[in-house]
Amino acid sequence: MLERYGHGGDLWTAAEAFGKPRERFVDFSSNMNPLGPPEAVGRILAEQWQEVVHYPDPAVRELTGKLAAKHGVPVECVLVGNGAAELIDLAVRVRRPRVTGLVRPSFAEYEEAVEKIGGRIVDIPLDEANDFALRLADVQEAAGRCDLLFLGHPNNPTGRLLPDDVVQALADGQIPAIVDEAFLDFCPREEELTLARAAAQNPHLTVIRSMTKFYSIPGLRLGYVVAHPQQIREMKRLQVPWSVNALSQWIGSAVLEERKFARRTLAWVKEEKEHLRAGLQTLGLTVYESDVNFVLFSLRPLGLDVRALQAAMGRRGILIRDASLFPGLDETYCRVAVKLREQNEALLDGLRQSIAELLKTRKRVTAGEEAAAARRAKGLQSGGGAVPDSASLKLAPTFMLQGTASDVGKSLLTAALCRILLQDGLRVAPFKSQNMSLNSYVTPDGKEIGRAQGMQADACRIPATTDMNPILLKPKKDMVSQVVVHGKPYRDLDARTYREKYLPEAEAVVKEALARLRQAYDAVVIEGAGSPAEVNLKDRDIVNMRLAGWADAPVLLVADIDRGGVFASLVGTLDILSPEERGRVKGFIINKFRGDVTLLTPGIEWLEKRTGKPVLGVIPYLPQLGLEDEDSASLDRKLAEGELGRSDTTLSEDMLDIAVIRLPRLSNFTDIDPLEYERDVRLRFVDTAETFGSPDAVIVPGSKNTVDDLLYLRACGLDRKLLDFAKSGGWVTGICAGYQMLGEKLLDPNAVESDQPVLDGLGLFPTQTEFAAEKRTVRAAGTTQLYADPGQTFEIQGYEIHMGVTSFLRPVDHPFELSHPGTGSAESGSSPDGAVCADGRLWGTYVHGILHNDDFRRAWLNRIRAAKGLVPLPAELRFQERREAAFDRLAAHVRENLDMERLYEMIGWNKGREGFQ
């Protein structure tokens, strides 16, 4: 996606995407005046460059005075800023609305500014049938529900001015509003239409203006706001000193005198806009009215998608704006700037060629799909993908497990089928396009994917790669997740922004990752997410039925009978699907059955008759398997059902009582999995001071938000329990975020995790942690002598995932010496990790998986046993060996209860002939 950073005009991303130098592109994606910059800009750069040795005027006096004179307002009513973006942010921070009304569609930065202060958005939808004109009645209705309205005058991306009656209502001062006039300079009636003079007199009205578009100087970042003096004072108080550099001040003052340039611009816009609109209409597009220097159009009459058109145009060296990224517009909308006649003709010619190319491709794909359908109707197995000539691409066949709900067992069934196919001689890989989980896995090259896909790769006995899970969502707080793309953090996005802005880009990421796997392996087992029956999500689905279509994957629908209503959930899901989607579902799997399967036979017969689709298997519940859980939802279920960490288990005198703090944002909870299988350990989770009890040891685990979970410990009193326990000689271990919490200070000056720049930790270690914007994800291997006998050293391995850098306020012993294979020369040597107190009762580390190291884990447990006067036990549990055996146990269990012959038929695999049909 060219709008990777939320705007058009990104020539750097275009150069990366299309392999052309930046200067080879004609940019219609940003709405700059093609007549600019004015001559004054070149003159100032040539004559005044040596003056940059001086600080700029901190009060921007000359430019402020000229802007005040332009609008006929006092200088106290004008504030110049580093582009409109800074002023949007400042204006919202000063007004601090609880509820803001935004038209749909409109410029995304309005919404982002409101979200930064924790405000809520109310939509004011624009009607396409009304040519996206805003109605006064809608404005008045929204004003009754909102503290503030944020309006474009004109609107971006529609190019429509506010109607005269709306302008008058705003000027009257009864409607609290911020009005963005960034493009109003391109209107001949600018002085008549601007609300600047009204804003100077009215504390309820703020007007934001940009100088970068009209004068074509976006690289300088220059804008200004006109508002009541009281508002201007508040904005100045929040503004960064010297926000406007000297060059911007000089050039801004000079271009305001370029009246001949302004007249030429207005004459050019009027003529060229209508010429361009007419040309677009001849291409069969729906073209909308515009009052300024850009035009919105829709590809709907042609049945095309703007992302495909953007890519086709980019290959021709022409950049257009994907307007579907503006909330309220779908994937058919595009926006282009008006440029000079020669450039506009090149745009129209490029659109003509690109549209013809896309229509031809669509016709070819349709013909290929019809041919494939005909082959299937004759009972032939194509064994390829959903694109033409799939055989020549050598794409491996796929099949997909989708569920009637989350946590129905898809992840473990995928792992089982991966191991079965491996046992049957296939090179197989797992795939899940998008995963939401706090339980992550670090690949050998130091990237982060969902834990389930890492586990499934282990079942295939292959190294995990980010292609197996290209998009990972890690929840940070309500409705906000960190988006990890191909193993690296992309951005923190709320659910709406992710769905409306990122999912269109994600589609290409997913398709490319899956194609690479299908070229590298014999078969790919795809896991869906949630349920395909979530009708509110289907139009931009990248995880279920649309993905199955891209992969030409037969689908098995999985239901959890333990939840109850298994037949209703299967039939209901199927009924919600479209006919084409229902056709992809080739059968059902009923999972987690307990009891006599023959009692289920009448229901199965009814289901198969009702749907015409077979039940391929009823999988009995398999307890104590010992493979990782996907996320905290499955952890909560296990705790609720008593499968894990039972606090009511009888604690014999020979057992250790180990408590794990159940943090609200607990992550990588698989760190404690091996303890569940140590015969002398009773493992339990505690989330309140009342359930803390009298443990022998306490583990403070990882967290996706260290600050919030530390505040949670304080709120529920667990911090005092922990401190009292440590002071009385208790054994305390902190892993990753838990290790950070045990230090003296948490520093977050850049608001990476929270809005608290400094927070006191629990103070058990002389450490402080500063949160960094860049996440560290590496594999780790090394040694430790902690709890080892004299002359003995334990080998350890694990992985790190954290965004904090820990430093030491006083000298401290480090329990681990680590190296980080695969990270390059910068970390080729070893380095110390963690902290430990003198008697070894308190220790912390950044290494996830530290307790998976069998000899070290047993030595730690034996030291706790010795403190209780208990005899040591031998290191009997070999967790990795047990895990490998668990894969085979799971595979045998599923193979016994699933019709594998029918599944192999679905993907065209003839096991006897060891090949695909």
C-alpha cells in the first residue's frame, strides 16, 4: 500500500514498491499546486541560506502579522505552526472534546487527534446520492450530541465546500467546531467563504489553514490557525518552542506577496479541473463534483478495485490515491489531483491502459474459474490454486480448518494434521493469515509470530517463518492492539482503524506469504480465525472464506461439542454463508467429544441429511496433552474447567506450592508449562491478595503492558503481598515484564507504553527500565551457574521479546551469560542477563522459556525444596522429549477418529501412489 504512513505523496514507498527512482513518478496522490513553488521560494533559498546560523524568530512575528492582515484579524488571533498536522493536534488538545462529530469520509488525522486524547467519535455520514454535500440538518443534529464538530471546508477527499447555510450557522457561533480550510485557497470565493474572521471573535470556533498545498511547499511544513485569543494562548502554551523554522518563516512571508501567482492558480484550476473531470467520465467512471484542485471518482461501474488500479498505475510511474482508506468509502474509490494539461493527459492515458489491462485480466480469471468449475463437475482434481495456469506455478494444494467460534480446537487440529501429513511423507507447512494472541513465538531469524504457528511448525519439524503467520495482533488495551507484520511491529491501531485502513494493505501481505509457502512445500494446512459467520467482518475478511477462495482451499468446519448446541452452530454457520462459500465447505469435524460416540449417531445422520455434507470425524476430548495454548482465552477456559493450576489440589508435605501472578495482560504464559508436569509441584494462578495464600515460590510472568499490570498489582494489593513475601525469605522469580516490575523504576519518556513518564517499581532489584519504541525479538542461548553444584554449569536457551532496556543503579550479580545466534555480528559475543540476589531467592531474566531448560529448572526446584527441609529429586522430566511425544500422541488420536482418506481426496493426494492426481 502506497499510503503506508497515512498520506499520499510518499515517493520513497513508491520507489520501493515499483523499483523506479523517485523523480520518475508523476504524483497525483497529493494535492499540490503544479504551478509552484512561486519564484520567491527559489530567491530566498539562494539569497538567505547563510542566515540559517541564527535561531528563527520564536514568535514568528513577521509572518503572523502578514497573515493577520490577510484576514483582517488581530495578530493575537493567529498562531503559525509546523504544518496543519501540528495545529490539528494542538487544537484538539486545547478543546479536549469528549465526543467529536466527524463527517464520513474525511481526513484521517482528525480522528487520530481525537483518539490521542481518549475522545469518542460520532459519525456524520455524507450521502453519495447527494454528491457528498453536507446538510445543515445533519450538522445541527450532530451538534446536539457532540462537544465539538471537526469539518473540512472543503472536505478531503470529496472536494466539496460546506454549503452556505452551514457556513452561516458556524459563523453565528452557536456550534462548537474546528474547521479545516487547508484547500480553501483554491476557491475563487475564498475571502467570502473563509470563517477566519468569525473564529477570531468566537471562542467556539477554530479555523486551521495550510500554506503548503496552494504554494506547493509541503517539504517546509507550514500552516496557521485563526481563533479567539484565549484559544491561541492555550495552543501556544502546548506548542513546541521554535516549531516553525527560519526558512519556513521567510518563505511564508514572501509567498503571501505573490498575487500574480495566486491569480494564475485560480485561472488554471477552473479550466483544468473540468477538463480532467470530463476525461475521467469518458473512461466510464463515476466522477463527483469538486470545488477545489482534486477529484474523487469511483470504479464501481467497471467492477474494479482501487488497489489493483493503484498498482497498475504505479508500474506506469503514475501515483494515485487509494480513497478507500478514508472511512466511509469502499474499495472502488480513488482520488487524483488536478495537474498541468500534459500531466493530466498522461494520467488519463495511463488510466485507460490500466483499466483495459485489469478488465482483460478479470475476464481471463473468470474464464479460468469457469474451466476449473467444469473440471470439478466432471470429477477431475485440479490440485492447484484459484488463479489461471496454477499448475505452471507449481503451487501446493491446501485445505483449511475454520471454526464455528473461537477456541474450538482449530490450532491443535491443525498441528495434528501437520504431523499426520509429515508422517505420510509430505513436506507440509502451517499457515494462519492473521492471529490475535499475546502468546508469541520467536522464529530462528528473530521475528515474532503467533505461538500456535510456531508450535505447528514444530509439528512439521521445520523452522518457523513469518510467512506462516504474516500478521500478528497483540492486544495492549481495550480495542487497541500492536500490529506485527512479518515479525516486526508496524503500529498500534484501534479496531476501527485496523479494519478500515490497514486491512486493504494486509490482503497483499497475506496472499504473497501464502504463495511462497505453496511454492516451497507439498501441502499447506490453513487455520482460520474466529468464525466465518461474523457478517459484520466479511467484506474485508482476510482470515476465513475470502482466504479460502484465494487459496482454492476446501474447508472443514470445526465445532466444539463441549460448548453445547453443536448441531445448531454448524447449521447456523452454514446458513449464514453465501452459496459460493457453502460450496467450499466439504465437511464437518466435531471436536472435544466426551462419552459414548454411538449416542451421537442420530444427530450426525440428521446433520448430514440436513446439509448434504459429511461429518469427517468426531474427535474425543484428549486431556493433559501438554502442547501450547494459543492465547489467554484458552488459558481462562483451562483455569475455569480445572485443567490447569488447580488451587484446590491437595498439597502433600513433599510438594512445592508455586503461585503465578495472573496479570490481566499476561503474555507468553507457556513459560510455566513445564511446571505443570513436575510431580512435586502444585501450580496455581492468583489474581487477588485474598488468593495469594502461603506459596513456596511466586512467579511474576510476562505482560503486554508492564505499566498497566504493575498498576493492577497495586490496585488489588498483590504488590504488598509480594513485597512481604520477599522480605520474609520467599522465593520470587520475574520473567521479562515481571523482571521489569521487580526493579526500582519504570521510565517511559516517549509514552511507548503509557502516559506515565516515571513509575516506581517494586524495588526488589536495583534496576530501572526505559521503554524503547523498537521491540527486541531474538533467540538466546547461554550458560548459568545459578543453583549449580561447584564446577557445574547449565546450558540454557530461550528467546527474548521486550521493548524495555534495563540498566543497573548499583552493582548486581547476573545469573545468565547469553549469546544471540542469528542476530549478526553486533551481538556475536556473550552478554550478561538478569539479576539475582545473594542467596538466590530472588532472580529475574528477560529469557522466555527459561524454565523449559530441564536441568536448571530442577536445580531451582531442589533449592526451594532444600529451604523447606525436603530431599532433592532427580531431573526426570525432559520437556522437549515429552512435547515431541505429545505431537505423535495427538496425531495418532486424530488419525484414529478422522476420515483421512476423504481428506486426502479433497486435496488430490493418492497416498498409495505417493503423489497428487
